[in-house]
Amino acid sequence: MKKGAEGMKTDADRVRGWMGHPDQQLQVRRFRLSGGREEGLECIDVQAGSGLSFTVVPGHGMSIQACRYRGINLTYLPFGGSSGPGMTWQMEEYFEGGLMFTCGLDNTGPANGSYGLHGLVRRLPAQNVTVSRRFVEGGQEVEIKGQVIQSGLAVPSLVLERRIRCGDLIPEIWIHDRIFNASGIPAGWMIMYHFNIGWPLLSPKARLHIPGISIKPKNETAARDLDTCLRVLGPQPRWQPQVFFHTLDPEADRARIAIENHEAGIGAAITVNPGQLPYLTQWRDFREGEYVLGLEPCNVLPLGRSRTEAQNRLPVLEPGEERQMDLTFRVWDLQ
């Protein structure tokens, strides 16, 4: 509702009238960590009136680290914490966890040749990072933008432009990515969004729903539990991690991957467009001290760059061509 000739106020005007600083309902803080291997790591912290809070880390490819709802943790966070700028450890040496980090753009899956496990982009710092806030109908909204460039000598230049938005009233994070080939040669590309669910949202009381049309185990270890792959166990002393590949319904406009835990009193869901991300990798790691469930939408199965090329399944962006990805992560209360 816009202000008319009668001088009527918009909803945004009414919201402003109830507060001094906008941080009363949607607090945004930009800061750097100090001490240990986290030294110098830039963070952007968002705390919304809906009860949702999360931390964006530009230095880790615009990943989202800590995430809580009404004070309840939703993610897996590694024992060693985060790593600051200049740390170039491989995935085997440092797994950042958090709500979501990006795998790609050169590789998803096993390391092979010059391609590391799950690719390079998660370790690249973003540039042109901006934080903006605006009043919208009924409240306000924050948008965090950044650009991650993966380039090198005699290889294609791929650019990931990410926008992360959150409002003050609805406990939901919107992620919009634009991936484009900025070079003059064709570029093979792979992308996977590595969501990591942790305790107390993750527990044997949790119920998992994945709307796939087919499921395939990665190996014999996973095949043994194929029929119960959606079941959540408690921490196990001698657990072997398992991976399952789900194919989403290509005819659906949206696919909603959900987990609900009545004991914790909350549910959460990742929503994707199967036309953009037709697969979901499910990673079950129920080891004691490493208790995590990976829910990982992807544009191609994460079998590794070399194997994907050999099967003629590697997506290719021509010079100047682009793709767009849209995801949401939403939380709600359970009765």
C-alpha cells in the first residue's frame, strides 16, 4: 500500500514507527574473528525477530556457518572450528561443516588428478561483498551479496554471484546463485550445496522426507541399509559413513527435503527446483563426535570430475553462458 493523496502510511512506515534502530527486529553485524586458526575470518551475523539467526562467511565462498532457531542449534559444527584467510587445507584436512557450504565449481565428489575433493570454490574468498537492508511490506529484509571467482592460467574462468536474503518475520533464508562462464572457452562445471544437519535437530526422534523417484547406494556399505536409509540413528561407536543418491522428480516445480523432530519441537526444509538441481546426495555419518546428516542438492551426481566426463555427463557452459539456482531453507515450530 503506497502513500496516497489522503496521506495514508505504508506498512513499512508503520513498522518504522514502532522502533528506534532497525536492529530491534533484524540485527546485522559484520566483524572479524580473532585467535587461533580463525584469526582474521570475516563474518556477517544475522539475528531476525522470527527467532532465526545465522552467520555468513564470505571468506569460505559465501558459506553459511552457524544457524539457530529460537536458540536451538540446527547444524553440525566441527570440533576444530573455522579457518581464517590464507588457510588452503583440502577437505580431508579441514571440513567446515555449518549450515551450508558450496562444492564445485570444478569438481564434486572424490579427488582425482588436479581436482580436490568437492572442488575449490569453498576455499575461495568472495569479493565485492555488500550488506543492505530495506523495509518491505510488513517488515524489513537484509540482503548479503558476494562474488566468488574461480580462475587460473589456461583454464576457464567461472564466476559465482550469490545473494542471500532473510526477512525479520519469517524464519527462512533465500539463496539465489548466478554461475557464468566469463572466459572465451567452454567450461565444464559441477555444483553441490552441502547442507549439514546436526544435533539436537538431528536425533533418533527425527523424521526425514526426501521426495525422490529413485535411490541408489554409493557402495556396498550403503547398500546394506538401502531400505532404511531415511532412518536416523543415535551416535554409533564404529559407524561407517554412508552415501545415497536420490533422483528428484523432474516434472515437479519444487522439491522439499524436510526433517522434523517433535522432541526438539522444530522442523526444517530445503526447497529446490529439480529443473536446476535434479539430484540430492544424502550423507549419513553417525559416528560419535562426528554426528551429522548431509543433505546435498546438486546439478550432477558427485562421482568426481574424471568419471563424470568419461560418462559424458559433465554439464558445460559455453563462453558467456550462465545458469541460475534458487534454494530456500525454512524452519518452523512443531506442536
